[in-house]
Amino acid sequence: MHTEINQQAPIAAIATPVGEGGIAVIRVSGKGAISKIQQCWQGKDLTAQQSHTVHFGKIIDKNRLPFDEVLVTLFHSPKSYTGEETVEISCHGGVLVTQKVLETILSLGIKPAVAGEFTQRAFLNGKLDLDQAEAVADLIHAKSLKAVDAAHQQLEGRLGDHVKKFRQQIIDATAMVELELDFIEEDVEFANKEQLQKLLEEVDGEISKLLETYETGRLVKDGVRTVLIGRPNAGKSTLLNTLVGNDRAIVTDIAGTTRDTIDVDWNYEGLLFKLIDTAGLRDTEDVVEAEGVKRSQKAFEQSDLVIYLKDLSHSFSNEERNEIGDFQKKAGETPFILIGTKADIELNEEWRTEFDLKISAAVGNNVEALKRLLKDRALENKHYDASSLLVTSTRHRDALTKAQEQVRAALQSLAQGMTGDFLSIDLRAALNELGAITGEITNEHILDSIFSRFCIGK
């Protein structure tokens, strides 16, 4: 943590969603924020009040006329979210009154905040590591309880602490290697090569464990892209509507009703599924439907989970059997589930095909069993529980991958008996990549990319 807080010029923004509501919160942060707000305040002298206190009063306009009763919460530096002097104004909700309060504040010479500027200041002032700052955005944008758990875990600093631990080990090892370089003419050895090799192998293993969690972390954070495919009238739209609990997709007896992919978010036991209803697979001369089939193929290629639906009220054709076999083969390692639909009107015949499940979405047969099957297959071979440490960010995955490459390069240098200067280059490169995760090593482009994801006011 930084010991000295860098207080910049004050900024302000509405921190709650704009619209009608009981209250709205406007956040002001920066050097002299409290004295600035005092200029449009009617009530106790805010500049004389203690930190972490709440005060009732009125916001007054440029004519010194009060126009809203508010509660003001004060935070003195460094005991605030940003580390700076901070004021949070709780005014009445509503677009017009909130906007007028904000405009009054900005008229005092306070700048409007840009996206993520409050959290960026928190990072720059050492209140948060960079991975924790990213977790704030993940928490705000989370669409499932498991995504909330993963973001909260990162916000607590578990990933950063883990990375810092083995990064410090590399720092210590690098120091010994570079110390040898200063005494190279005396032929003095400070770094035990066997211990260094063991350390780097342990770090390599730790990075591998973290990287193995990325695929699970991605599914937890972004959701499981679940594509529903099959022949026209196989029951794809009916199943989607049944899972989400409303008529999101149009259902008719006319083949080819669905002509484009339809994406719907569905939560089950804390896990987000991004259900994708697709156009029925068939050859067609209809230009619009043909484009829909093409998009269905693309959705299949980008999926995390594939559900192929077969209408049990119609016999299998050889073409359909071959089609299912082709999709199973193309799915590769992507979980593939074969579902028989319309089981309530199933033909009395031997199918010679093993279905994962037979259902009737229309009457609710086996729908709950299907939900459990979807969750099990989405997370199969992925060890996950609420305590699991997950890598959810592509940026973190890339940094870990590059760091591991450098660690392995250092191991190779050791094995080949390379001199300490070559070894030091590999170790320092690994340190830079690991430091980029927590923000100990960073640059302006990385910060701009990260904080642009935030909403204004956070």
C-alpha cells in the first residue's frame, strides 16, 4: 500500500442508476471536496465535522435558494474508497432533481468524472490492487450468484495474495542471481542452483494450477453459451420458453418459424446459461431462412454446451442420424447432449440411438432432470465450489501464461548451465508479467483498457 495519498482535483458523478427512485447518490472525491460542497450547502459547517458522519441539510442553487433536502456523508482522507477527501450526497431520486444537484456541484468548478475514475484513483492511491479494481467492475456486471462469488473472492484479494506470494519468491531468487553478477570476478556463489530449480518448478506448478481454473472461471463469469440445435419443429423454441419461464421465442407448427438466433439469459442454481435458440437445420431456398441456418452453424462453433433436440414423434431418417454423428464429432471436447423431445407423443419404435434424456417441454416431463443435466455437463471435469480460487480474466490468464513461459525459460537456462545474466533476464520478465496482474507493474494503456469497462460514478 502507498503511504502517501495523491489527492487530485475533485470530481463528481451520479453513483446510482438514473431514473425514478426513492434516493439517488452523487459522489464527490478529491482535494478540497468538502469545502467545495460547503459552497452549495445549507446546514452545519461541513468543514468542521468529523469523518464518517452523516448530516441533514439542503442543497442551494446559485441564487442561494434551497431546492432539495439531502443527507451528506463525509469521508476524510485517507479513510475513503478513493483514499481522497470524499462526499456522498443522498438526494431525492428522479432524473430532474438529481441532474440539478449534479449541475450545481459542477458549477463550483468540480470536474465530471469519467468511467471508472473513482476506482482508478483508489488503485493509484493504493487502496486496491489492480486485480481487486477489476473485481469491482466484475461485481457490478455480474449476472449470476456464482459470478458474484468469484468477483467477491477476487475483491478480497485472494488471487493477488496468491500471485504476490510466489512473485516474492522469484524476487528473492533474482536478487541472489544478480548479486553473483556483482562478484563474478571473485567466483562467489550466492544462489543455490538446486534450490532455485526447485523454487522455479514449484512456481511453474502453481501457475499451472491457476491456469487450469480459467475455463471454469470464464463460464462462471461470462455464462455458459448453450446452443439449442436440431431439425425444424424439434421443440427448440418450446424448450427455451419453458426454461426461462416466459414466451421469449415464437412457437408455431410451421417449420422454419425461427429464422435467426435468439439469445436469452437463464440462471440455474447460481450459474448463468446464455441460451441460444437457432433456426432449424435444413436445406432451404428461402434466403432469410438460409442465413438463419448459417448463423446456427456459427453459434454451434462458438458454444460451451450443445443440446441437439430430436422430435420423438417422427422417425429417424438416415440423414438425421448422420447429422447427429457429424455434430457430435465437430463438438470435440464441447459437451454434447442428445435430447428426445415430445416424449408425451413418442412413436412406439426402437430408436437405436441412446438419448441422454427424453422430455416433453409442453407438459413438463423431465424438465427438472434436464436442468440438472445441463449444469452437470457444463461443469463436468471442472472442479468448482464456492471456495475455489478462479482466474476469470483473459488479461490475468495471458499474464500468467507469459510468466510461465519465462519461468520455464529460466529452468531451461539452469539446465543448460547458462550464466546468471541470461537467467536474470528470464526471471525479470516473469516478474513483470506477474506484477501486471496486481498492478505493481503497469502502464497507461492497461489502465485505460481496464477502467473504461466501469460505469461513471464508480
